[in-house]
Amino acid sequence: MFSRKKSRRRREFLLDSNQSVSHQPRKFRNRFLNLLVRLFLFRKIIKLFRSSVVLGTTFVCMAIFILFALLSPYFNLKKISVVRDNPNINVKQIEEGLKDFYGKNLLFLSEKNIQDVLWKLFPEFRDIEITEKWPSSIELKITVSPPIFNLLNNQNANFSVLSEDGVVLQEEAIENLPVIKVFQYEKPILIRQKFLSKEEIKNIILAEKLLQEEFALPLNASHLYWAAGELHLISKGDMALWIDLAQPIESQLDKLKFSASEIGLYTQSFDHIDLRIPKQIFWKYKE
């Protein structure tokens, strides 16, 4: 009886002893892990603080710069320089046309507004490239539409020069440019006037090219009837081909190609051949 009690106590003692021993490493491990967590959190707090300081400093600097840019005249436009490909470009007229932009803040200056103003004042400009020269100037690189025809106004016998974009460039003829004689225009042809559209100019060039290359006919003169929108190409024997500039050029001249043998294009003398009416051709022989 005594021996059983003693053995039971011994087992209980051994059990308690084992439990107390096994708890010690766990406590040590938990403390170590807690310490690591605290160190990690501390480092994160330090990094967060540093990041906040950097962001705050950056924000303050940006705010100071924006206020300086808005309130200071340092970035206000003070100078406009012009790079030109044509000596006829008048720099003083350009500066006068852009006078309302002087004193504007360069940070908020609209390039499109400048281009719109210049194109309205100078329709002969084909391209306007704007480069900002900080802190207070801009540079304009201007290209003018090249000349394509001399215009001779039959009303007053005055010459002027037309650009590829249909704008009158000057009132004096340029040597070696092809001439278009203008009829039905009683007013003076003025500089910077939009006299023809780009499409009309393309049609004139195409018609002259086809006449010489497709039909092997000489081009003696080109007559523009401005009010009617017609082009009369004067060829051999003063024959006039009547062409509507508002209609496709190829289809009008195709009618002449298909009927060339029938009407005797290369054997007869014509006063005129009318190609203006769709799907029809009319002609008049010389008497």
C-alpha cells in the first residue's frame, strides 16, 4: 500500500518537472520573437518617418516653385524671335500681330493660340513651329507655302504670284513660273488673299499634265474663268479644252480619249471642246 503511493508521487513529480523544463525554451523563444517584431516595427516607423520627411520636403519645394512661377514675372514672355525661310517674311508685322501674348506666363502659353493668330493674319504661312526658350522667350520657325503660278488678271493686266496653297504671295511676277490668265475677276487681286483652294490648284496641275503626257498635245496657255470655276487649256491651233474644276479631272479627259478618233482630235481644227457635262462631249470645229 505504501509503495503504490510513493510510486504515484514519483510519477507526478517527474511529470511536473518535465513540464517546467519544456516551458523555459518557449518563453525564451517568445521573448526573442517579440523583440524581433518590435525591432521590425521600429524600423518601419523610421522608414515611414523618413519617407514622410522626403515627401513633405518635395511637396513644399513644389509649392514654393508654383507660387514663384505664378506670382513672379520671371517666366513672362518678353521676347519673340523668328527663323524664316523667306526674306519676304516681315518680322515686325509678326511681332505686332502677337503683341497680346507679351507678358503672358510661359508655363501656360498655348502654342495653338499663337498659331491660330498667325495663320489668320498670314495665311501664306504653311508651317509654324514654336520652341520655348526658357525662361522668357519663344522662337518661331516659319515656312511659307512655295509659289506655283503667276496670275495675270485680264481685267487690269496686273501680275501676282499664287502659292501652292492658293494664297496670293506678292503683286510682282516671278520669272520662269507658269502663267495663268484670269478672267471674270473685276477686283484687284490682293496680297494674302485666298484666291483658289488647294483642290482647285491640284486639278489645274493634273489637267495640264494629262494634256501633255496622255494626249501629247502642247500647252500654249491656261485660262481661268474664276466666276464659273472653269479651266480652259489652250493647245494646238488655239483649240480650247473646257474643263470644270469642281468635277474629277480624269473622267472629263477620259471622254476625250475615248472619242479622239471619232471627232478627229489630231486631224481637225477645233475652236473648242467642251468636257464639262458628265458623260457627254461637245465640240466646235473652226470655220
